[in-house]
Amino acid sequence: MVEKVITLENISLIDFLGLENQNIKQLAAAFPSSKIISRGNEIKIQGKTPEITKIDEILSSLIEHYHKYGKITHTSVNKYLAPDLEGEEEIIPTSPDVILYGSRGNVIKAKTPNQKKLAEAIEKNDLVFVLGPAGTGKTYVAVAMAVRALKNKEVKKIIISRPVVEAGESLGFLPGDMKEKVDPYLRPIYDALEDMIPLEKLKFYQENKIIEIAPLAYMRGRTLSSAFVLLDEAQNTTPMQMKMFLTRMGQGAKVVVNGDRSQVDLPKKQKSGLSETLNILRDVQGIGFVEMKAEDVVRHKLVKDIVDAYNKFEENAVPDYGPDRPVRPANPNFNA
């Protein structure tokens, strides 16, 4: 017997549970071998893992439905219990602000004007470069757009990659096998996905290669078709790696490249593939460019001040010339 507890946040219990918990009773009647108990703002599910997973998926869909329409009815519950809808994802309507609803029914949306521009650029272009400092939501918004594209059946899979570069630590001395050594580099991606997809569903997606998270080296030789592909921390790619990655793009693919030019962890004599690529592709039409600024930082309020302080220091310490100076693409889609 397995137990799972779902907490209803920012939800009117009478509108969600129904009069005298009729909606939950209706759901419980469809799964007689499991127990579904509602107490306050918590719903407790007890039963075998496969059935609990299915109930959890239905409740997640009902939570999304509630946030969109403000109420759950007998018809709403029937819709998600209908056999012909088994395994189907709910289509999330497109919106420049609300991107989708998370695994706990939380609203995931663009929080700043530039985050909104990023979401719009991803909708309009098959290839988007987004640049900016840490904490501006580059990765989070891109992952949210990828999950929405998957739910809308615009793509068949999500592929997320990062170059594995040692930032002052030696990878060889870390304990464990290669996966255990590499996973910490990919942890921010896992955190974002867990915010947007229930854990059991995420595990299913990963086991069936619907969502892949892998180091950049694993992309070599592949053609990435009908997929939403995200390259994160692209400032740590070499020029050869960046060319390899971009030429993996297949039919029906949507590609987002994230990078922060102020946090390059490559050896000092190694040029960043991101900087070179921005120069090479600056006049290619059909590519979107978005620049995030310090005012887009959505972490602790001190992070914005830290980014500003570093920017001022670097402006005074580094002359504005040379091959690695910041490049502003001439593409009219570029958001300066």
C-alpha cells in the first residue's frame, strides 16, 4: 500500500471539491481499489502505485482546469475519467504571460517584460539565442515553453543539454560513476522540470526517452527532429561544439540556446563558441535574439545588486575591444 498527499494551494475548496465533496466521491468511485480522502486542503490517496499515478494525473489535470475556469463540475470530472482520454495530455492554451500550470497547480508565467519577450521569441522562431546574467529566468522560461510544446503535441520529445565544464573543481576526483558525476551539472534542469511535471509522470517521460537530459557530448552524430531542444550554459561551449550542436537541428525542431557571457568557465585561452556564433549568425533571418538584463533577476533582491556591481567592475577593468568583448547582433529581432 502506497500513500500520496496532494495539497490544494490557492484553491476554493467548495469550487474544487464540490458540495459535500461530490467531485472527490465521483473520482473515488472510479477507483474502488484505492482510497481517496479529502481533509481540509489536502487530498490523501492510498493504493497501489499504478493506480495512484493515474489518480494523481487526473487530479493534476483537474487542478489545471480549476485555475483556467475557476470551478470543477460533475462534467469536468467525467471528462478526465473518460476512457478515450486515457494517456492524453490536456492542451494548454497559448498565452504570452501564463505559460502553463505546474505540478502543484501553480501558475508558471513570464514575470518580467524580457521574459515575456523570450516566450514570444520562442513561439515565433525555430532558433532562439537568449543571453543574460544568472537569475533572470533564461533556463526556467525555456524549460516551461518546452513542457508546454510537449503538452500541446507541437513536439514529440524534449532534449535538454549542458556542456560539462569544470568550474574550479576536478570532475575526475568526484565520487561515483559518470552519471553520478554529471547529474549535479544538470540539477537546475531537473529542479525546473519537477516544478512543472508530477514526479511519476516525469519519471515515465525519462524512462521512455520523451524527455532526455544529457551532457552536450551525447548530442554528436544525432539528428534532432520533432523535438524541443535546449542548450543551457552555452557560454561554456567551444566553437566546434556549438557548430556540432546547431547542425543537429532536424525537421520540426525548435532550439533555444541559453548563455551568460560573464560566467565563462573555459580555459583562459579557449574562445567561447557562443561569442563566435553570435558574430557568425548575427545577420541570419529567422533567428530570435533576446538579451536579459539585471532588472530581470527574479531571485533574492541582492542578486540584482550583485550583478550590477560586477557589471560596473568589469566595465572599468576590461577595455571595450578584442575578440571576446560583448557583441550585439544586428538582427532586428534582437532585443537590446
